[in-house]
Amino acid sequence: MSVKTIIKPSKNPFKINFKELWQYRDLLWTLTYRDFRVKYAQTAIGFTWAIINPVFTILILSFVFGTIAKVGTGDTGVPHLLYTTAGLCGWTYFATLLGQAGNSIIGAQGMVKKIYFPRLVIPLSKAITAFIDLGITLLIIAGLMIFYGIAPKASIMFLPLFLLIAIITGLAGGIWMSALTIRYRDFQHITPLLLRVGMYATPIAFPASAVPESYRMFFYLNPMAGVVEGVRWSILGGTPPDSYAYISFGIIIIFFILSLFYFNKVEKIMADIL
Amino acid sequence: MSKTTIKVENISKKYTLGMIGSGSLRESISLGASKLFGKKTEEISQKEFWALRDINFEVKQGEVVGIIGKNGAGKSTLLKVLSRITQPTTGQITIDGRIASLLEVGTGFHPELSGRENIFLNGAILGMDRKEIKSKFDEIVEFSGVEKFLDTPVKRYSSGMYVRLAFAVAAHLEPEILVIDEVLSVGDAEFQKKCLGKMNDVAKGGRTVLFVSHNMAAVRDLCSSGIVLNHGEVVFSGKTEDSINYYLESLNEDISTTGEIEWPIEKAKGKEEMRLLAVRLKNEEGKVQSVFRSDKKIKLEIEYLLVKDIGEMRINVQIRTKDGSILFATSTHDIEPKDKLAGRHICHTWLPANFFNQSNYKVAIQAGIPQVKQLLKIDNYLDFSIEHYLGTGSRLNKLLPGYTAPVMNWETKYINNDAISPHKE
């Protein structure tokens, strides 16, 4: 067995070594496991927190938008609580991943400065942990649908597609933020702000149709608007996402590819600028 | 077997201080803006620093090479480049074989996780796969001696246990090429010995090892050849013993800027009547330096300005150990006339030869008028380090314990043999 390594300056950010990333899959799993363990270790109720958090978010959103503001649920005709949960389902993966991936490399700088491994493993491990939150919201939806006696519509067959788009959006955002945060620490403040604004600028607890027509185009500049609408439509039916939404899906794919290149570029100087 | 396993060709590494590419968001935006409007960006001052310059060497299979040099000579940067943590600016390194680097023990250890979990975590980070770790698990646990605490979070470990566990994982790495930083300087003496033994096994197992250390005794014990770095360049490579000698000799002729600290008058230290202008450490020839051979005395020079005449002023100097405790103190009050005229002054003393141990020390200075006021708050101003040197042939193989290592004269006198020879009646 002979492994040959050549170390030399590489200037080409478009050369991404996927094969090497695959070789480090054991590390990816180990780091994912570590994140998961550490998150719930030493807490009295452990994993239960992973359920309590989304439940309260759903309750408060539904109370404010459904009970107080009475924005309705578009033409789905489902209870507002379920409507909000389905909305949050599209949002949650993106939000969790962006929130955690942003600081992930700074958090792992002890490792980055002392040992070599493809740095992409770090945000990717966050991407895997974030699936837990996504899975829990899906479970809550299933529970609520059984409770209300609502059967999924035919559009459910599009759910995997829209979830995939939601995941790619999350990955794109997470990878961008992890690389940007090392380059510019300002993003440590920008990310939470983006998430807070995004939570209300995205039709999670209200239908996009509640947004005045004249704002509609700007509304869909937020790529998450289309994603959230899409996920909810596939679960609950009603009006399919606006055609503007498909533009944002295209933008998402481009952003995802660019995120890999940008990360690759920053990766080379990571240990020097941390 | 003399296959070349590591071939380093023209490796250089440049760091840019205050550079584009690590600047703040505002800088990047304004830089982008000025590019956009076609403005020249030459004003952005770039200070370049070459941590490594044109490094060339080859390591053959089975060789154990010690990389030695002073702090800042480029050892760590070279290791980082070899371990692929940072990219070289120019040049190429070809490595033939599975390489693992150990720049730290316990990388990635998480305090909340148990010893068992951390073994798997750390192993994965060091590049072992799960199967490999599983097969060596018992061996690792036995080597570390923490069996009883395997399921305790490592944050409850004593620092000794922590290091032992961390090292145990590292010691069971089985790459063809191993790059090690000074990880041996951790842990208690007995465990260090065990680690050295393990390292020796690794080296004798025909693997190639690159070993960076300040500990000349360890380099001598382990390495078959040495490379001496200075200011980012290879200044010597050859047999271990020759390399160590070259390094120790070179300490004597070193011109280091760090043996000196100076302030312009407007920025001088001290707010009252006195301003501290400079502190310097010089060798016997009057050259400023920061690393001294233990057999040479050191001149400590303090330059200061008095704004007006002062009576009874006193400068106190403390020589501190690297952990900050006071080794001894000395004061100008002891011998000097007490009244001082306004103007520039320079005073000096000699720190004795054959007195310090091989270690780092700090020079702290304070000044005041006894019982009246303080003129200068106590502060550490300079660091210096001592390398043990007792002349060729009589060099100590192991370091002595203790903060100082004065060379003592011992005399033995023969009295008689009354106690042994039988009594005469």
C-alpha cells in the first residue's frame, strides 16, 4: 500500500476534492455524534428539549398570527396550528443549520489549527445534526394531522423534492456562513439578525397570499419564502407556490455551488486567519 | 532500504501582516469599492514576513530526524506545512506513505464526553478509522492507566490523567510517517519516560519520524539526524550530535532583537519624575541578545531619564521564572550613591554565569523613592532564555531539576581509614 501526498500551493478554488471528503466520513460521523451528545449531555431532561423548543415556537407563532392577527390559513382550510407547523417545517432546517454552522469553524479552531482534515466536515456535521430538528417537526405534523383527522393531499408526492430544496438551501446558507464568519467576524452578528428577520419575512405562520401584490416580487427575493410555501403546499395542499418561487429555487442551486467554491477558497487560509 | 519518503523542495511560507484577505469586513468593502472605481490600492501597507524561506531537505525511510532551532526559527510553521494545516506559498513537498501528525495531544477532546467517547473522537480526528480504534482500544486504555474512569467525563480528570489518555491514543497511531511537535513536554516525568520509550519503539519499527523539540536530551536519545533552522532557513543538517552542537554554538553568536526594549521619550514608561527609556540584555562582547549560554554572564542594562533632581531613588530588578515567581531580586540601592541629577542615566549589572538552569526567565523592573512614592510600576519587560552548555565533551545529558543550576565546586578530603581497619591493641 503506497499513499503519495503532494503538498504545494493550490490557487484553484474550483478543484474540490470530494474523494477525500468521502475518505473522512468516519470523522464526519464522529463529530456529528459528539455534537449530538454534547448538546443534550448534562441537561436534566436531555433529548426532550429537542421537542419542547419547536413546540413552543409553534404555539407562540400560531397564537400571535392565528389568534391575535387572524391572518387565516389561505385556501388550505386547516387549523392554524397545523398550518404554522407545516410552515415551520420548511424553515427549521435552514434556521438550525445557519445558526450552528456559522460559528462552527471558530468553535473548532483548536482542531483546525492542529490537524489536517477537509474543513467542510465541520459544517457538514452540523448539517447532519440539524436533521433531528427537521425530523421532529415532521413528527409533530403527523401527530397534528392524526389529531385533526386531516389526510395528506396528492401533492404529498412532492414533499421529498421540496424537502430536498430546503436541505440544499440550509447547506448553502450554512457553508456560506461558516466560511464568511471566519473571514469576517461581523457575520457572528449578522447571522442571528438574518434569522430573526427571516422568521417574519418568510410565510411561516401566514400565507404568501396575505402579502400585498406590489410587495410580492420582493417577498420572493427571500429564497426561503418559496421553500416554505412549497413544503407546506406538498403537505397540506391548497394553492401551489407562486411562479416567483421557482426563480428562487434556481438561485438557491447557484448559491449552493458557489458556497462550495467559496468555502474551498477560504479553507486554504483558514488556519492562518483564525 | 533508503527510499526517500519525504522530499521538501524550495518550500517558502509568507505571512502578510495586516493583510488583504484577513482584514475586516469594512476594509474588504472599501477595498472592493476602490477597485471598482479604479483607484490604486497601493496605500494599503503590507508587511511581509517569511516564516520559511527556500527549505530543502530529504528524509529517507526509517530515519528519525530532529528539527531544532530557537523560538521563531520556523519549526512550527514547517510542521504546519508538512501536516497540511497551512499551505506553503511556494515549493512542493512529496510524501510517500501514510502520514500522521501530532502537533498536540488530545486534539478535539471534549470535556463533557467520557474517556471512552474521547478515545473514538480523538482517534477519528487523528485519522484512524473506527475498526482500527476498536482493535486497539484495550491497548490504549491499558497504556493510559485510566481504566477505572473510562465512563467519567474527562472534565473530571486530573490534568495528568487527561494527558495520559490523550497521549495513549496518539501513541497508537500507526502511520508510516509520523510528524511530532513537542508533545513530550507534557505529563509527569515517569509518563514522559514511558512516552519516550514508546516513541523509540516507533522509530525502531522502521517508521520515518520528524521530531521537533527544544529538549536536546530527547533529540539526542531519539534522532538519527538533525536539521537546524534559523530565521526560516535550514542552516545545518547532519548527524544528531553535530546538529545539536551547531545549534548550541550558534546561540552564542545570535543577534536577536528581542533581548532589548526601547521607548522614544514621549512614549517612555513612568509617569512621575522618571522615564524608563530602555532595557537591554547583552553578552560579554556587548551584543544584545535574548538566548544565552549557561556558562556566560549576562549584562543587564537599564537606561532612564530623570525629569528633575531626585534624592534616594532606587531601581529594583526582579528575575522571575517562566511561571512568574520571583527567583531573586536586586536593587541599585545596594551599592549606588543615592542622589541623582536630572538627565539621562544608564546603569548596569551582571547576571552571573553558571547560575541559571536551562529555562526561560523574565526581567521585571520597578523604581521608586523609598517611603515617598513609586516612580515606575513593576512590570515584566524582557524575556531571556538559557541553554545549558558546559563545553564539548562535558555536556549534561539530562536536565537538572530546579530554577537555578549553579555550578558548584565540590571538594573531597581523605581523613583516615580508622573505621575500617582493625583496632590495634
